[in-house]
Amino acid sequence: MILISGSLGSGKTTLLRHLIAHADRRVAILMNEFGELAIDSRIVQRKHIRVAELTGGCVCCSLLDEFEAAVREIVEAVRPELIAVETTGVAEPDAVILGVEDALPEVRLDSVIAVADADAMVRFPHLGYVTRSQFEAADVVLINKTDLISAAERGAVEAHIRKVNPDAAVLNAVRCEVDAALLFGVDVVRRPRPAPDGGRRHALEIASFAYRCDRRLDRARFEALAGAMPRRCIGKGISALPRGGISVQLRGGALDLEPFERTVPNWSSSAGGWTGRGRACWQGSANANFKVLLHNR
């Protein structure tokens, strides 16, 4: 098993897609979404890839038991050679690592990978509690989006990460394109880990909502609404626009839009879906704002 962590927008799903494309073994994917809509699994879904979903919570706390049960089911039903787990952006890996090592003897944890957003680390150098915990738990830290920063900034980001975790292997990448062999079979002896004491607290600090619609969104109005969201709000989705589908990520006030080449998923007969996270205080206003979002006629 490999465990992939990192904040929303860092490139976890991009890395997963890269690993799938270069896999030389039978792979099963277990994807955890904090919100109720499984956005990322729609992006990585392929005909010969088994994808299991855990939604509506986090595998480091509220869904830990479900995670262990899902892994056992995958092992028994699929018998994969590799299970790749993508956690939510707010997951604290220590609890998941302990769960695997203590409760899943049939699985060997091969490596823990944290994906770092180089551009975000330059713009927001202070590491929050969760991001720091992800770096501290990692065997490999993959610094993604290095094309968006200068060589001097990249050196500063590397130094920052090595200060947090001097034992991790640190790799640089653009769009998470690295030799997959560097991520497997990492020869590490993990430090003994005390039971996490804060793993359940983010369930009280973070709220999610899902927005569904059965009409195409007006792109300009959608971008204006997303840009008006508080910077602490993060979100992602798949939406239908007049010129085709897009996948959406919002983080720190930055909105990333990419073409979505497959059919926009049908959630309750909807043409677009959106899920977002932030502290509980924004849930009501976000729902209200999305309800008045204007669409193309």
C-alpha cells in the first residue's frame, strides 16, 4: 500500500493518475473525500482500474473503521498487487498509518507520500497544523508545481520541508511527473508514533456542502462567485459549461479550471457538481451564494 496525502490542489489526484498510467501491476484505488460527492474518483476512473470511495468524512478520524473494512474488502475481492490510498486534504496521516500497521496485518505499508504545492508554499509560507503533520509523517515529499517558482524559491521550499522532516526523501516535479519507481519500496524504518490526540478535532472545525444543478453554469459568473469566497475556503467540483465540462479547484483564493474530457457525472440528474470545505462559519453563506448563482438560459 502507498498512502498519498497533501492539501487540496497540491496534486494528489494528478500523482495518482501518473502512477496509474505507469503501473506495471494490478492496482486498486481507495479515495477519501471529505464532502459527500466523489469528485476525484470520477477523474481517475478507468475501465481496468478498481476505484473504491469513502465520502462524507475523513479516514483519519470519522471514517477510520470504514477505511479498514474497505481495505479488507479490496484485498479479498480484488487481490491487487498495490493499493493506492488518496486521503482528503485535511487528513492527518499518523492515525491512518497506525490503523494500517495495527489493524491490517494483511497489508504492508510501502510508502507514505506527501505532495507539496510549491507555489502555495511560496505565497503562504506558514504551515498549518495539518500540512505540517502530513510532511512529518511522509517517507517521500514530492514538491509539485516547481515550474511556477524560481530556483531560489525552490531552494527555500526544499529547506523548509527538510527542516520539518529531515528524514524524508524530497523530490521535485512538474504535474507530479516523477519516476514511479522512486515512490515504491522506500527503505525506511518509521519512528514509533504515539496515538494522535488531535485527529478528531477537525471534524468540529471544518464543514462541507455540496451543490448540484441541472443547468449549465455561466463561467464568468461562476468565476466571480468563486473569487469572492473567503481565502480559507477550499473546494472542487466538476461542472458543465456551454463549451464543455471542466474540473474545478479553489484554494487560497486561486481558481484552477481544467477541461474535463469525459461525460460530466450524473448526480441526481445534475449537469454539474461542486463540493467545498471551510470552517463551519462559511457553510450557510456558501449554500446561499450558490443558490443564487446565475446560469445560462
